[in-house]
Amino acid sequence: MKHLNSNILCAIAIRTTGSVAGKHKMLEIAIIPISKDCKVSKEILPFNILFRPDEIDIKRAEYSLVNDLVFKCMEQGCEYNDGAEMLEAWIRKLRLREYKKIM
């Protein structure tokens, strides 16, 4: 990979309570910046957050897909709005130039 035109290449992983869109909720999001040589970036810290599911989400969870992640999220997770604010703050710290983005 020769260059990224000042965009930031990232590996993004999202884990949910199940596989049906609109029914299952996000439990975790991880964003790992990748350097130009396709290795984990040492210049930018990764972003990782757990979301606290509500009772309905727990009942709908496909436990074979999420194992004990649901229980970890119940103990350590944050509210969705708080997580969104943390993600926005992480992106602001990247100081991307205008029209540049995470890819």
C-alpha cells in the first residue's frame, strides 16, 4: 500500500447480541488503526468500548453468538449515548483534515 491520501485505514469489529438487524443491539465496537505497512499503528491508540444491554436485549440475545460477552457488558458497559460521545471524542483527537476519514 503506497499511500492513503491522509485517510486512516482501520480494522473495525462490531459484536452484537445476534445476527438480525433491527432486532439485536451492538455490544462492542473496536477500531484498530492500521499503518501504511499494514501493521497495527503505533502512533494512534485503538478505540474499544462495551455497551450495556437492557433487559429486552438480553432476552433477545443469541447466546451461542455472544457467549459471556453479554454478562461482561452488563458489568462494564456504558450507555449507548455515552459511547457515541466517546467515539466522537476519539475521532476528534485524530485531527483529520477536511474531507479525510477513517477507511
